[in-house]
Amino acid sequence: MKIVTYNIQFGLGKDGRFDLERVASEVDGADIIALQEVERYWQRSGNVDQPALLGQYLPEYYWAYGPYFDVDASTCLPGGRVNNVRRQFGNMILSKTPILSTRLFPLPKSNLRHSHNMVVGVFEGVVKLQRDGALRIYNAHLGARSRQDRVAQINSIRETIRRTPDEGGAWTSCHANSLWKEDAAPPPMPESFVLLGDFNLEAKDPEYAHLVGPGDGDPGRGSSHEEFIDTWVASGHEKDEGVTYTADPSSTGAQNMRIDYAFVDESMKKRVIGARIDETAMGSDHQPYWIDLDYAPRE
């Protein structure tokens, strides 16, 4: 099973062009796609509904959108009629198999006062597997401005992932009222998960240890159910190699970095059979990061 994460920078490519169709072509073929920085009705990207357009460009995929940033962009028309529009920014999950349920979790954010800092979040999708079972996908975007924020955000994500199997799915048990019985059974909430997205941190940063644990020489680190496995390292790469974010050369002190990740739990580590960064993609200032998991249906 192929999974890809890609911060698409609202479709703005390295050549300065907005091109969502190009973005779609760069991730087409994956079984599950996690996109960050997907927006609706921003002037900079042409006041379009980007999730809907991406869905049109990838018609063989189920999709769901989680806007953690949502503000009013409505107008009042002559006669008092309101044109209700929400300016949104968030994460998107696309899958070749149905997305059984989703939940959106805004992450902690501080008021930095003298530095722009916007709300970010993690978008949960429970994806049906091809043969049977399901997999939790957590599509995350962490803040870029504050290390303290990122630590709080990682702790929040960890707690969400930890408690979710005990909470159950979008609903649990049956309802006595037949009006609530549109579905035969509650959706599943599996133990296994993949946490991926733009974490705005490097492996050398202190926050990395909050994700993977202190490490004991084991590839990808992790030694308990509360620590995550870095699939890049688990598949044989050095933690300090690779570039998923290409810095603007005009920015003072900017550098290329690996800040996009996919993490799995200890039970999923044995399924990680490959990882790569698409260095040729031009659709964003980030590069798509692909992982291969051994989830082939058994004959």
C-alpha cells in the first residue's frame, strides 16, 4: 500500500504558478493521500474551492476535507441577501477506498503578538482497507513559529491517538430510535495508525525526540506504544538526510530541510518496506513524501 503526504502550499509551485492539476498528477497513484495547506476562497489562489477541484482532478478517490482555519468571507448583496462564504485552510485526505469517518482536532496555539501565528490541526480519517479492516490516518500540520507550540501540539496529538481506540468510532452502540439507524453498525476505530504531514521540525530539533522517544539505536526509534516510528529511518535512511522543504533562495538564512514525515506505531513497524522523497515535484515548496506498507491482500 502506497501512502503519500504533501504540503501543497495552496497549489503555488516553485515556478510561481498556481496549478492544482499539477499537484494532483504528482500524488496520483497512491492508495492514500494526505495533503496540507489546502484552501477555500482565498484571493491569492483565485477564490476557488480547492478540495472540490482536487476531487475533480482525482476522480477515482474518495476524499474529505478538514479546515482547521475558518473565517468569514461573506458579502451582503443588494436587497439584504447574504452570500455566505467561509475562507478556509486545512488538510485533505484522499483514498482509493472509502473514508469511513473523520474528525478534526485544532492544536494548541499561543499568541506570539509580534509574529504571525495561525491555528493548525490534525485531521483524523478512518480508511477502509482493500480486503478487510481499517486504518487510522492522522494528517497533521504543526506550527512553524514556536517550538513551545510544537511541543504542546505533539503532546495533544499523542493524547488523541492514545485515547481514540477506547472512545470508539464516530458513534458507538445502537440507538433505540429507528431515525438514527441509517447505518447497520458503528464505524470501526482500529488500533493501528499512520501519523503524517508537515511537522515544521528537523530530526536534529528537540521536538523530534518528543515524537520518537530518546532512542536506543533502533531504526526509527520508538520502544513503547506511546512513541512513534519515523518511517524514513525505519526504511534504511539516515535521519539527517533528505529534503522535503525547498527554501526560498531569496530568504535570508533559509535552508533546505526534511520536515515532512510519516510515523507509525510499534506494531506497524514491520509493515514499512520503503520510503522515498519525490525530488522532481514542482507543485509546491515542499516535496511529496511516499511510504510503502506491506498491506497486500492475501489470496
